[in-house]
Amino acid sequence: MAPLCWELKRQFPGYDIRQYNIITDVLGGWSREVDEAMQELFGARGGEIPLRMQRAVISHTLNITRTVSSGQQKSEQKHF
């Protein structure tokens, strides 16, 4: 049993604890297993949860890109 599940079972005896590892790529893609897990966890709303996660991943990726791009532009300006 994973340490997180073990700790949760210890803190909340009698509850059914399940761990779902959800991995998204940098563009927010996911697998069919994620879709199935979301349907199991959230029922009818299961389809919208991965889309929200996708938006968050893409937004964060864009923020990183902007930060890195901005830093490179400032660095290039110092050399002139």
C-alpha cells in the first residue's frame, strides 16, 4: 500500500481509500484510463474534470513560456 493511502486509512478508519495517479502531458492530454477513473469518481461530471485540468496545464505551460521568453529578451538586451 502506498504511503499516502496508508496514512489516510490511519486517519480515517472505515473509509474506502483509493489512489488515482493522473498524469497529463504538457499539452493537457490524458489516457482512456483517466476518463474511466473520472467517470467512476465524479459520475456525470467526470467528463468536464479532465477538460478543466487540461486548461490548467496549458495555462501553466504558457506562463512558463512567457517567463522564459521574457527572461531571454532581457538577457539579449543586456548584451547590446
